[in-house]
Amino acid sequence: MLNLLFVYGTLRSEFDNRYARLLQSHADFVGRATMPGSIYRVRHYPAFRPTPEGEVHGELYRLHNPEPTLQALDDYEDEEFERVVLNGAWIYQYKLQPADDRRIASGDFCLS
């Protein structure tokens, strides 16, 4: 199973919540990374979409034991998101297309 996960929102190391701590304790931080696509502010969290073109800033993690860790993170992300593979890593993609005015122009949730 693929063991790389790209995170761009509340799972990043800047956040201190149960699931960010779970990720950090069950994975190795590979480094800061970018993915093609765009992110949007949906309520208090960001949502990734592959289009329109842009650059999304986040972090890349190498999961020690991918299956149980991803299962826990799937529960956290809930039914609004689906886990997909992009550029060799898992990423959580929002299922709906948010309004254009909700797009985070910088591509970095932590700078929005």
C-alpha cells in the first residue's frame, strides 16, 4: 500500500489536534511539499480540488503502517472528502466544488 500522505490543512504540524498528533506519531515528516491544484476555505478548514490550476502548499509524511493510520484519518475527514492518489501520494480531496470566492489564492491554508 502507498505510504506517502500529503496534508495541506489541519493535519499539518502547525496544528495541535488529536489527528495531527496521531499522524505525527505514526509517520515520518519528509518535508514541506507542493501539489498541483487549489484549496478553498470551507467553514473553518480547507478543501483541496485538482482544478483550477494552482499550487497547494503543505507537508509530506511517510506512514509507518499506512492502513490503520489512513483508516483513522478517513474517519476524521468524514464523507465530504475522499482519499485519492496524486503525484505518488495520498491526498484528501473535497467532493464538491466550492465557490470561486472561497479560493485561498496563496495556496497555503496557514497563510490565509
